[in-house]
Amino acid sequence: MKGMLRKLDETTERAEVTRTEGLEKLKQELTVHEAIEEEILYPALIEFARHYNETWLVARHAYRTPAQVRADQSRVDYKEMTELKLAA
């Protein structure tokens, strides 16, 4: 990608055919890149997030669902916690 951009940058304004060809090649490369992202990368990231949320996070929170963890966290009195004496 950098090489294509460098070649385009090195062309002169009079090298219209070379720039047109370079821009067409760049467009093709970006189209392929976009297709890979849309068809492979994004679905894989979504699946990873789903699996992560269903397994690791649930295991970390004693196999409670995220909704159960949030409910427990909303019941915590944080003011009371700041007044706890720490063992030192």
C-alpha cells in the first residue's frame, strides 16, 4: 500500500495515465481490503466477543450472568465502603 502511494506521489501532473492506473490499482486493493474486513475480520471479532462474554467473564464472576453481576454492583453502597477501616 505504501509503495503504491509513493509511486503515485512520485508521478508528475503530466503523467495522467500513470496516475489513473495507480489510482485504479489502489481502488482495487482497498476494495479487497474492505471485503476481507467485512467478511472475515469483523465476524471473527464479533464471535470472539460473544465467546469471551459467555465464557471468561461469566467464569470470572462466579458463573453469574452480566445482568446478575450488574444487579449486585448496583446494590453496593460505595460511601459505606470508603469509610471501612483497612487493616494495615
